[in-house]
Amino acid sequence: MSTGSDYVAVDYGSQFYFQGCTYVVASYQQYFESRAKVIFWLVESIDVYLLGTVMLVFGMGLYELFISNLDIAKVQSEEKFAHRSNLFGLFTLKERPEWLEVKSVNELKTKLGHVIVMLLLIGLFDKSKKAAINTPVDLLCFSASVLLCSGCLYLLSKLNGSD
């Protein structure tokens, strides 16, 4: 049986997802009005979506590790709640997705690390679109930063053993 703290993590994450949706709507408005800040709003929405994902993974991971006993919760939820749902009952979830299941603290740290690295990369790209490229050295530094970020993402995925 799940407690109210199970839904607190989802609530914080859903606030960020709602804010990300408002940024996407703002980008569409800018596209039809002046097209001045469309990319800005889309990058901001991706940033907020990733922040919501961090909150969701962190909250649900802590809940699974320290609060709930998943074996008992799964058995009871299958018996009593055959169709667990979220988002006002529109989508039924019988169990948590695989990417949200956390078995150890190290696995939780790894998942949070991946999402935080993605947040940092989005922040880098947000800063880079504001940077003025006037000389070939500026362009070389920009391309080197993109190459280093790509390489770090590749190494991070290989260290974890994911595909």
C-alpha cells in the first residue's frame, strides 16, 4: 500500500513539467508573433523538464529505498488496486517504469548523475547561444566545448554499461 509520501515526489516533478509546458506554449506564441525568442523558450522548457525529471527520480528513488517495501506494496497493489493511475486517472500504470525502479543507492546516484550532466549540458548550450563568436579562436573554443561535452556523455554512457 502506498502512502502520501509516494505522491509528494510526483507532485514536485509535475510542477516542473507544468512549467515546462507553459514555456513550450510561450515559444509557440513567440513563433507566431515575432520569432525572437523561440529557441530561448524551448531551451528553457527542456531545462525545466530535466529538472522535473531529477526531482521525480530522486523522490521516487528515496521512497523506494528507504520508505516502502516494494514486494509487499506490489502484492497489495495487485490485489486491491488492479488499475493504479496517475494524471487524474487518464493513464493507468500497473507498475513503475523500469527506468524509475531503484535497487541501490549507487543506482540512484548514477541515474541522478546522468540527468544532472544533461542539465549542465543544456546550461552550456544556453550560455553558448548568447556568446559572441568574433574570431576563429572563439569558434575553435566553442567547437572544442561541444566536442568535450559529447565525449563526456559518451564516456558516461560506457562507464555505466548502458546502450
